[in-house]
Amino acid sequence: MAAREDHDTEAIEHLKRRVSGLRLPRHIAIVMDGNGRWAQQRGLPRVQGHIEGRKATKRTVRACAAIGIEVLSLYAFSVENWRRPPEEVNAILRLIATALEEELDELDANNVRFRASGRLHETPEYLQQVLCRAEERTANNTGLVLNLCVNYGGRAEIVDAARALAAETAAGHLDPASIDEATFASHLYQPELPDPDLLLRPGGETRVSNFLLWQIAYAEVIILPTLWPDFREEHLAEALVEYSRRQRRFGGVSGTE
């Protein structure tokens, strides 16, 4: 165990040195892809890939907290994932709850503030309780915001925001003519968080998979071939170095931010 901790500390220190002085994103969003393929390549049950993916998640949260990233959004379970075999769905949801319960002390000790995004009311009661406890326990922390997206879909979030706006309009509390982008954004799941600057997708797939569709309008997208269970600090460093080379013009011209 001590050797493992020493290796983790060394990896984070190397990451810090490698990204020192770079322009880092405030908000990183990650599609944690490749767990199933990782397991299948090794002749293992798909759930074993999710278990290994949990280790990558822990490494990534620690690393982002250590280098001063403000927000880390992780795509843990999508609204489309219910289509998977029931045993895999149940295993994933149980793993999310178990992992959060077991890591909560460390998250709190490291000043991480936990948030959960998605149609949480449709998830099992035990998971809702764990998510709620984690949010309450870390509510006053001021470090990295860990935004875990569970039963999340970008289109679903936009629909939910539209429904909320329609309800306010029908009740006479909102003039439809006053609705602009800022008004709409204020009705999303986590309106206080800045939009992602970097959308990172390990696993080699080149799609956004219905993740934070409104928020990633101007995010830089980086695809890595590494499957999520194999994702380590050096892969994060690679992505951040690439991000720092990009010119973010937001529809303007070179030299503007």
C-alpha cells in the first residue's frame, strides 16, 4: 500500500511539473469511455472494466484537485445506459454508490465539493441518498467541484430547462420575450458552474454522446485512444499540454480570448 501511495504521489508531482506555467482549463468534462472494451479485451466480465474504471476516476479527481482545476464533470451514467443488460446497469449504479461512500472522507479532507447532475429522481433510492449525503457533507468546501453526471443526458437537461421556463411563463412569472441565453442557462442543472473549457474523451470514439450539449458549445475537444481504466496522470498531462496550444477564439479572430 505504501508503495502504491508513493507511486501516486510521484505521478502527481510529475504532472504538476509538466503543466506548470501552462494555461489550464477552469472546467474539464470527461466522457469516461472504454470500461466494457477494456474488460472484453482481457476476457473479463464487463463489470470488471467498470471496477477498474473506478480507479481511473479516483486518480483523475486527485490529479485535478492537485493542479488547481476548478470543476471536473464526469459522465458516470447516461439516460441511454438503461438500455444495457439489467445486471450491468445494476452493477454500475451500485458501484457509483459504493465508490462515493468509500471515497467521501477523502473528498471532504481534500476540500472537494461534490455535486450531482441528471434526472436523479429516476435513480434507485439508495443512490439518491448517497448523492444527497455527499452534497450535504461537502457543501462548504471551496476546492475542486466534482460534478458527477448520473442518469444524465444533454437533451434531457435542455428539455427540463424548457419545461421549467414554460411553467414560469404559464404562471405569469416570466415574459417569453425576456428569455435569452442567460435566462435559459440559469435553468440548467448546475447554472453556477462555468462552461467546460475542455471536453476530454478517452477510448478513441469521436462523438460527444449527448454530454453537456448546451455547455460545450465552445469547449476544446481532445480524443485519446487510451481506454478509461488505463487513463493515468500522464494522459491528463498530454491533454492539458495540447489544450494549452489551442487558440480559443469564441468566434473572434486570433489573439483574442
